[in-house]
Amino acid sequence: MLRDLSDRYFLDASNIVLIQDNLSTHTEASLYAAFPPTESLRLAERFEWHYTPKHGSWLNMAESELGVLSSQCLDRRIEDKGSLVEEVAAWREHRNKHHAKANWQFTNENARIKLRRLYPSL
């Protein structure tokens, strides 16, 4: 996928910003398992690597929302692309109208304990 992004979709880009979660396989080193060293280095240098926080990132929220979309809207066969677009738009409008929120079970107090190394000491 990274080679396609580099050589097919963003051929003229000087560098490509890549935002990823912190899954242990999502590293530059994984390129060396898939490609010869010269190709791996070439690809690694094309990307600017950024990782989301391990807990409570916007990427986690997006993944959660996609899960809700999947279970509430896409849990059945939809005949064609037009119907899919309409169904997803109706679902999105309903979620936005009713101000749907993520129900995080990770409280501020728990975060301060578990993530204390990220908070400045005063």
C-alpha cells in the first residue's frame, strides 16, 4: 500500500505525511520485511511518519464511529452505490442532529494516574 501511495497516487509529492496508529507493525522497519533494503529505504524516505497517541486519539474516535456506522447502517445488503450514499448521509444527519457523543470509560482521574508521565510536574 505504501508503495502504491508513493509511486502511483502521489508520484509528484516531495514527501507524504503518513498518520498512523501505534500498532507495533506500523513502523519503517516493517518495510524491510516486505522489500529489499534499497527499496525500503527509498520508501521510508518518501514518508513523514506521525503516530497518534496510544489512548484517546482522534483516530480511535474515528474507528469507533466507523464501528457504529457499520452496526447501525451497514449491517445489511445495500443494492447500489447511490443507495449506499443516501443511507450513510441519512445516518450521518441523524447522528449530528442528535449530537451523538462517544461514551469514554476512561475518566480524567484514571487518565491522570495512568498517563502521569505525560503531565507536567508543578
